[in-house]
Amino acid sequence: ALNQASFYAGHEFITFCRLRVLYLIKSVRKQIEYNECIRIRKEIQEDVEIGKILTRIEKYQAAVDFNRRNYEKVLLNISEYPELKRLGHGVVYAYAQSLYKAFRASLRKSDAGNDPPHHYLEEAE
């Protein structure tokens, strides 16, 4: 059991480090001159990965907010850069997945007197 606990602690540490590296890459990328479309595409791809990590480590509200902002970024830029359309499916899936997982977690935590927040499901639809 101790060995298994240390494995999970190590796994959590690696996940946290990956999250920090992605944030560092985002910070450094702001200093590099890229074509605007390439920069937006890379940001969207990184944001999808960050959203997945936040969901995996059960930071559901942060994941929902992050994925919502990424979805809005795609909607704002898709008319100017139609090549971003193919990324849209992954962004929508990550956003819906975080909403669903947040809803499932709230179901587990709600007691008999409280209703789970169904707004997660309505937003996912």
C-alpha cells in the first residue's frame, strides 16, 4: 500500500510539473514573433492540454473556466482564420468533458437535501 501511495504521489508531482511547463511555454511564446494564426493555434492546443490536466487533477471549476475561455477564443478567431475550425472539435470536447466531470463530482458530493448544480449539464448541451 505504501508503494502504491508513493506511485500516486509521484504521478501527481509529474502532472503538476507538466502543468507548470505548459504555463512556462505560454509565457515564453509571448516573447517570440510568430505568424498570428500559428500563435493562436499553438495557444489553443496548449490550452486544451491544460484544461485536460486541470480536469484530471480534479480542479473542476478551474478546468471549466479555462476550457470556456479557450472555446470563446476559438469562436472569436475562427472567422478570421478558418484553418482553426479543425481544432474546434477538440476544444468543444474538452469543454464538455470538464463540465460533465464537474457535474459528476458534484453529484458525489451533494447530500440528500441539496440538488447538484444542473447548470453544468445545461451549459454542456
